Amino acid sequence: MLPICRQSLDFTIYALRPSDAFPIANTPPRARGEVRLSSKHRDGLSVIGDLRQSGSLKALFPNVHDQGLQAVLVNTAGGITGGDHFSVEARAGAETTLTLTTQAAERAYQTQSGQTGEIKTRLTVESGARLVWVPQETILFDGCALQRRLTMKMESSARLLFAEPVVFGRAAMGERLTHGLFRDRVELCRDGATFFLDATQLKDDIAQQLAKPAVANAAGAMVLLVYVAPDAGTQLAHLRTLLPETAGASVIGDDLLIMRALAADSYELRQTLVPILTHLTGDALPRPWMI
């Protein structure tokens, strides 16, 4: 007969005080996203050169029926709030055409005090290349804090179409931006020298600032469009026929066309912007704009 083995087990129970429990973060997790993309010329087509993507920002490449390369940026975080950081770096290689847009409108949501969301974009256009940067609207929600910065470097023979619309709250929902922060800076350099610089800052009661006649006369949406190409001067007359009274366009030098437009809401702004973008892209406006 085998001996019976008895084992005594002692258990000690510790009561945890709240301060001894697992720490709980004071702030929710923040979104990070980065896309680095370049195009190159191969067999008469513009194709992907390099691609790196991480975090909450992705690039999709729809089939297009032309020789250019088109990328659609997708923010899988569903928006941007304080502490979020997104970065886009794109380069149109020599003799290529690269078009970038977004899957949908970006949304800048209410943030905690002292925190700011950031979007940084760095674009490069090499010799003989054409870059089209036409993200859909950025919608600012009440209480948002967003800082954007776009830097463009291009060579003298490069071409550019740039447009970034901004919407100050959803008019259909009766939203007003009574407090918030929006900083935006655009710098375009050609052959190492800055040839266009634009900066915007709206803070605190944004709706009150926009209501001033000398600022936006109570507009709910706006857009800045820049077109750099040898035919910029010849495009001006036709472009002006498409503009409402709340918009204006002019040509600086021989190849730089600047347009600004204000509108009551995003729908009215699109009524102006979509025909212009369709014309300047040669009927190649990315499909997400039509959905």
C-alpha cells in the first residue's frame, strides 16, 4: 500500500486600497498615424516608388484610367482630437503625376484643455512632375484644438494643384464654434525659395470672429486653392466665371493662381469647388469627392 501524502496549503488574502490598484490613465489613448509615399516613372506610367504606413493612417490605391498614380488617405481613428498626431510625406518623382485625397471629410473633435491635435504634411514635386493635393473638408467641432502645417518643395518645372477646404461646424445640426483653436500654415517653396506663405489662426469664440465683415462675414466654410502651372494665367478668366460673389481669384507672376472662397456651409462650398477642381484636374477629380 502506498503511503498517503497530505499537504497543507496556506492562503493569504490581501485587501488592496484604491491607491494600490492598477493605475488608471488620466487621458485616453492618442492616435498616431504616418504615411510616406513616393511615385516613380515606369513604362510610361506613374507607379508607387516607396511606401511606408503606420498607426491610424493608411493609403489606398484605386484603379484609375489614366497614367497618374492616385492615393486615398484613410484615418482609421475616425477623426482627430487633442494629443493626436498625423504625418503625411509624399514625393512626386520626376516626370510623374501623383494625386492625393482623403476617403472622407476629416473631423476635429472636442479636446481636453491644453491638448492640441496635429497634422503635418510635407510634399515634394520633382522636375517635370505634377502633384495634386485635394483632401476633402476638415470639419471643426466646438471645443476642438487643431494645428496643421503643410510644407511644399517643388522644382521650377514642376506643377501643383492644392486645395484644402475647412468647415466651421455642421450647419444642418445648428452647430456653432463658441470655443476652440484652429491654426493653419501653408508654405510653398520653389528652387529653395519661399514663393507663397499663408497662415490662419482662429481661437476662443471662433463663430464671433468669423462673423466680422472683414474676416468672413459669418461664413461657415472656406477654401484656399493654389494652382502652379504655365497655363495659370489663361485659366483665370474661366475660373472667375465659376466663382460666386464670396470668392476671388488672381494670378501672381506668370504661373501662380490663387483662389479663396467663402460659403455658408459645406454644401454651398462644394457647389463652387467641385466644378473648379474638375476643370483644373482635366476631369480627373478623385472619386471620393463624388460620393
